Amino acid sequence: MVSLFARVTPRKGSDEDPMLDEELLDRLQGGAFGYFADAINPTNGLVADTSRRGSPASIAVVGLALSAYTVAVERGWLAREDAARRTLLTLRFFETSAQGSAADATGYNGFYYHFLNLESGKRAWQCELSPIDTALLFAGVLTAGAYFTDATSTEVEIRALSRGLYGRVDWNWARNGKATVAQGWKPESGFLHYDWEGYNEAALLYVLGLASPTHPLPPTSYAAWTATYQWERIYDQDLLYAGPLFIHQLSHAWIDFRKIQDLFMREKGSDYFENSRRAVDVQREYARRDPNEYGTYGPDCWGLSAGDGPGKRMMRVRGRDRRFFEYTARGVPYGPDDGTIAPMAALASLPFSPALALSAVRHFFELYPEWTETWRLPSGFNRTASGPDPRGWISEGFFGLDQGVAVLMIENHRTGLIWKLMRASAPIRNGLKRAGFEGGWLR
Amino acid sequence: MTSPPWHNPDPRGRYHLLIIGAGPAGLIAAQTASRWGAKVALIERNLLGGTCLNDGCIPSKAIIRTSRLYREMRDAEHFGGRVPAGIAVDFPAVMERVRRIRARLSARDSAERLTAMGVDVYFGEARFAGPDSVTVGGLVLRFKKALVATGARAVRPPIAGLEEAGYLTYENVFDLTECPKRLLVIGGGPVGCELAQAFSRLGSRVILVQDEPMFLGDEERDAAQLLSDALARDGIDIHLNTQTLRVRVEGDDKVADLVCDDTKSRVTVDQILVGVGTVPNVQGLNLEAAGVSHDDARGIRVDDFLRTTNPRVFAAGDVCAEGKFPHIESAAGRIVVANALFLGRQRLSAEVVPWCTFTDPEIAHVGLYVTEARRRKIPVKTFTIMMHEIDRAITDGEEEGFVKLHVREGTGKILGATVVASHAGDLINEISLAMSTGLDLDALARVNRPYPTQSQAIRMAASAYVRSRPQKIRTWLKRQFLACDRR
């Protein structure tokens, strides 16, 4: 039996047993799920973007929370009735909240603003109406609709709301008459300047948009999006390139891309799951090479992704200016790379490269043993940039997006629960088919 | 000592080739045609050498070199050196060097030298008088064939208050006598990025405003990303997706209102530099009299042979509506001579056209982009080598960047390439040569190079292609051979 106090990794020269993978995953998944217990507003179901004081809600984090509740039920962390009650509360909020072009509405044309006031549910700051974050929200909404299939009045209503909310999103409007979907819209200035081009996390957005029974995206939009892909050989790996690791993960939290291929992947003889596995290898190889000589990267210290950072500042490091960023999308091998590692990005690589992901996570706990107090990993750390901690900068608190993706990816690795639910979900199946996916479980 | 006043020569009857504009295309055409024995007239309204020598490539490259020196001085510690105490930029000395280089290079293409080659050089405003004649300085010159190579000038953007406040373009920025303490650069194309970086390194506090989501327009996203990082590291305050709404003068300051989506901001500077493109120099040429179709905004319409709607008249360079390739103006000049005088059928589209933005790192490209190839339904694969994989780049402290070779998938045929490196403008030439001569990646992989050099990156990219091919038969044969050898 593994001791309750077993170390994540044994001390050098000791004969302690390292914690077994399954136990480690249990703790990590439980720790990550704990975020949602702490960050929910029990009056409307919204979930804070971060654990920091005054944080607004993020609709993407709500989407992850809705999915994570199903995991929590299966893991025995939450009673089914409790999960269903939380889910219904959340869906009712989105159903009844203000939709319209007013600057403080909650959404417009079925989409929602990226950030909402945690209490009132109205648009926070002057943030954008966000198609991608709406897609992440709806991935959660659809997960709930697929999971809560009992005949209780609560679960019946969950399913009805799930269908209704999804049906009222005007995905086609979000193209603004162009080939691809815009990055966002603001009541003050209209559509944002640029669209979703190049390989990025938008696969889920297109799949949900294509499958809409009411306002679908045309199939040409997916073709236009994939037309900007680059198939590249980097560090002797052939892959569809995207720099930040989260791009290779986010849609995979819900969609099982194993062995299914769209036209692009058919031509390349690969699939998006395999592509993400290769992306992990590229990340690891980049860290091994450590081209910017941070000295803190290595085969077990990798994970450049979107996440918190040391803040906008410059530092002289070995005679050269180093620029540090706040929250941004870091990537390899083209950067930006300010020495910040997103540990959650390594953890979320679990389904693609379990051994490498776990080895990296164990290394993180070696560097920061105190993280075992919560079993929750922060958004980032940077051992080059100075911070209050002598070991460098460490992100304060936790980000809901990181924690939610971790819960889902660990579960997909362990049981495939979310993938199975979504494989049975009509919008996912139809959207994939309309995007031209074939093979594997879609047969 | 001042040069004696120039006197236009007397026309020598009908010219085989009359050229309007003495920039790179005009000068090459004049020299080439004259060398072949053609009777050539060359008309220039300003300075020989055109924008490239006087206001563009040459002065900017000179100032960029000095700015790079200052950057290297500040980074001396990184190279194991000591940062010199009290680094102070002597801006007048920087500009004196620019003028010295300009004078030295302009001597190569002086009016006297051209005249000695047999070219009749006229200074003045050229104006077509008919389909086969031009007037200049009261003279009527007749021609069999003509080339219009009058180039382009900087766009004057319609920003409220900008004209009143006054601003710089590439045409007058090199006339500055002191380095602006605060400089707003409007436009993130090659001119804006190059000069923003140079002035930042020379001590200006630079704000760079670009109304697109990335720099350099259609350039590869990864290249633009690296450039963006490099500019920010140089201390440039970058505003992407941002428009300049209006400018006004407040005391000695120029104040610009900026907007990014719905976020408004205001910057106060000493000078404003505008680099948002060019418009063709077609005004005053009376092209209608020659039956040359054109558009004031886009330029003269030409076909692939650089012929205008008047079969006697050709056009090359930035004055053209199509085929604006400033980096091959010289080649365009040669094409026109061949097509105009010797019944040539040389096409501009057959040229392999590399180009380069001379920031640090430099960004060079040749051939197709991936998006362009995919639009044409060409299956494309990219072989990438990062400069941090190259020993010489590491020893030189120039690891930033990459070599990307785009090939037709399943073959070694090069479709295009992007190089981001300290000397990308030089590295791209090997790939251009390969493309021009039909060499594939197999051939490039076999080329021996001195070690260590940065061009190893090209060999490594080519070798990555060779390694990526199915090797089963080759491997089996080699193993069999070695097995036989052991027996």
C-alpha cells in the first residue's frame, strides 16, 4: 500500500517509494476540481476566472466547470443531484440573462461576453463578445446535456436548456460576412480586427458552429480556416504547427480526435491527437535545447503556453535585455519565450504523452514541494524573473481555465469520460462530419 | 567644390531607347542598352540613382549599420566584452556617414560617366508629346522605344492635422540634423520597422503604430512574431491593430490620438515618421498623349513583358500597377532592354524574386508563401531549422530566427523560403540560386560549406528533407553491403 505521505518523487539516495501514478493523478485531479468548489457563485452558477480577489467570471471557465461536474459525480466528489442542481442553476442564468446590443448585456446573438461580473452576470470591463469562449462554454453546456439523461425534472430541464441555448447562437453572424469567424465583437466598435486564422484552438468553435441546427457556419468557413495551416518539420517532427501548447489541447478536452481525420490530416497521414503528441515532443526538445539559456528548462521542465507571467518588464540577463510578459500566449520554437513555464500545460498533455507529462509534473513538485499542500498547480513560474520568492516568480493563486482543462484531460486519460459523452453528442458528431472528418469512431 | 551647371545635350535624332527616371531600373537599362550600341536618352528630374540611392535603401542601410553598432556596444557583456563607459550617440556623425556613403556610391552613376558611355543624359521634367515623343527642358526627343521608370513617392495618409503638424517620410528623414527624443512611427511595413528600430537604437523613444494585427503585411506570421519581439526588446512601444486618428501641435510637441478597437490613447512626440506605402509617380508625364493606360493610385498597367498599352512604351518598378518588385528593378531594366530592343520575350513572372526587410534580425523571402501555395492547391511542406541549432549563429550571438524551406510535398522541389536571421538577406541568395537553376533539396543537402557558417542552416533544412524520405530500401541495401563486407 502506498503511504498517505509518500513523496511525489523519492529523495535522492532514499529508498522511499515514489507516489504511484494513479494516486498522483487522483490528487492532482481532485486538487484541480477543488478550484470550482471555491470559485463558484452559488447564486448564479458563474465561476471566477481566477482565484484572485475581485476576479470576474469567465464563460470559458464556466464551460469547463459544467464538464468537470460530470467528472466529479463519477469520481464521487459530488452527488449527482448536487451536480445537476449546480448545472441547472448555471444554465438558467444563461437562459434568462440579458441578450442584446446594450454595452452591459450578458450576451448578444446567443454569444456571451468573455468576462462577466461574478455577481450581476453583466459584461465585465469592456471585454469582447467572444466566439471562442462561447464555444468553450457550450462544450460544457453540451457535456451536461449529454450526461444528465435521467428522467428527473432537473435533468429534463438541463437537456432542454442545453438544446435551447445552443440553438439560439447565431454562429454565422460571427463571420461578419467573411470566410472565417471573427475573434470578437464589441458594442462600441463592432467586430475585432482579425479572424481565426492558422492552426489554433478554434477547432471546437468551428465544429459547434457547423453543426448548429439554426444558424450554422457554412462548410466553406472550415475550409477557409484550415487553408492557413502550415505543415512543418521542426526538430525532426512533422506536425501542424502552433506555438503555444494549449492550442494542441483545448479542443481535445472535449473532442476525441484519435484516428479521425479531416481532409488536411488525411493528406498528411496523421490526426490531431497524434499531432498534439508530436507538439509535446517539440516542446520538450525546445526545452532541452533552451535556446535562450535560461538554465531552468530541461527534458522535465517544459510547457510554453498561454498563461500568467511575471509582468511587463525588462531585465538584463547575462548582458542582454530580457523582456517579460504578463498573461500571454508563449510558444515554441518562435516564441515569445520569457522563461515562463506553464506547469498545467505539461499536465494537460497527459492523454498524448502520459510518461512525459507525469515526469514533468513530478519534476515541478520537486522544484516546489509546497504545491502538494493543495495539489493544484499555478498558472506559471519563472526562475529567471525575480519575485518575492527566492526561486523566482510564481503566479499568484490559480486560473480556472488551467484547473478545468486539467480535470478533463486527466479524466480523458483515465477513463475517456468526456470524450465518450461528446462522441454521443449530435452537435459534435455532426460538426465533425460537416468539417469533413471521417474514420475512427465517426464511422 | 561645386559641380559645373549641367547642360542638356542636343538630341541625336530618334533614340532607340528613351528612359524616364534614373533609378535602378532606368540606370541598368541605359547602361545595358548603351553597351549593346543603342542610342539612349536618359531623363531625370532630380538626382541620378533615384529613391534607392538618395532616400531609400542606401541611406537607411547606412543608418541601420550604425544603430546596430550601438546595440552591440550595449550588449558587449553578452559577447564577453565590457560595455564602454558613457555610450553617447553622435547623431551628426551618423548622418555625415550617410551622406559620405551616398556621395561615394552616386559617383558610380554620375552624369559624366553615363555620358562617357554614350548615354545622353537630360535633367528636367519629362512629358509625353505623343506616342513616340517626349519633351524635356523645351527639347523634343523622339524614340523608337521608351521606358518609364519614375518610381513612386511616399503616401501622404489622410490623418487629420498631420499636414499642419508636419511629418517625416523616407524622403526627408535623412535630412534630420538631430535625433528626435520621441518619435512616432506610423506604419509597420519594411520602412516603418527598419527606421523605428534604427532610431530606437540611436536613442529615440519610439512608438510604432501599425493598423494591422502584425508587422510586414503578408509576411509569414512566425517571422512577424519574431520581429515584433525583437522590436519590443529594443524598447519600442508597439501598438498593433491601432490607427492614428488625428494629430495636433501643442507648443513644441506633436500630439497624436490613437485608437485600437474602442481603446483610445494619446502620445506626445517630437517628430512623426510616416511609412505607410507609396504612390506611383505618374503625374505630369502626360501619359494620355502616349496612349499609356494608368491609374493615379495604382500606376501604369503593364503585361508580363513590362509592355504598356502603347507597344512602344514599357514601364518598370514602383510606377507599375503590376509586378511591383522594387528588389528586382535592375532585372526589370534588363528585361525591358531585351524585350524592347531585341524582340525578347522575357517575362517578369519567370524571375525568381527574393526580398528582404533589413531589421535586426533581417527577414528575407523568396518564392511562394505556404498560404499562397495552398490557395493554388499545391501540397506544401515546410522544413524548418532554427538558428539556435546552428553553431556559427551561437558563436556569433545571432541565434534568433530560422530558415524555412517550403517544398512541394513528396518532392524536393523548392516552392519558396523564408529566412529570419542576422544576415537573412545574404542567406536567401543560395535558395534563390537553387530556385533559378532548378536545384532541389537533394542537391542543396550535398553542397559542401565551410564550417562553421550560418548557411549550415540551409544544408540542415535540406538534410531534414533527405532524412524524411522513406529510407527502407536504401537502409536495407546498406546493411546488406556491410553484412557482405563482414563475411
